[in-house]
Amino acid sequence: MFSQKEAEKLAIDFLSNDWEVPDTEQDWFTIRYARQEPSWYIVEVGIEGCPDYWILQVYDTGECDPCYTFVSPLSGSQDTDDLQELPESIAKAIAFERGSQEIAPTAKV
């Protein structure tokens, strides 16, 4: 098993690759929480000043589970002015994730 710092780096690298965030913008990511389990780490990756974050599992093989979770108190229908200070690639990722959290309206029968 590798160290917690290595797991945190792997999680940030995975998100950066998944969202095509340039290496120069990876410093915007912060670790909110990390915990070691028997065969993996649970790592919460956020953005400084934003309430949004991703929860990833980093396995002892060094692989990240591609089915990570995004958590935000905001939905995509809300104003995205809070994202204007972020690099474009990160703002787009958060806006997309927020939008994907919206619940579809109930079908009328």
C-alpha cells in the first residue's frame, strides 16, 4: 500500500485527466478529507472557496474508481457567478456536475 499523500495525488491526477484540467491549474484542487481503508483510500477533493467536492476511491493498485461521487449544495439551475473566479476548465467541470445533479420532473400519468 502506498501513502495517503500518494493517494491524494492520484485522486487529483485522475480528476484532472477526467476533466481535462491543465497541469498548471491543478493547484486549485485541495484535499478535504482522506482515509485509509484495508484495500483503498477514500479521498475528497475540493476547490478552495467552493462548497463542491468529489469523493474518489483510490485502490491499493494505484487505480481510481471511475465511478466517483460529486457533492454540492447547489444545483445547475442556480446562478454560477461563484465560478467566475475559477479557471475555465474547473468552472466548466463544476457547472456540468451541478447540472447533472438535478432531479428529473415526475412523469404525469
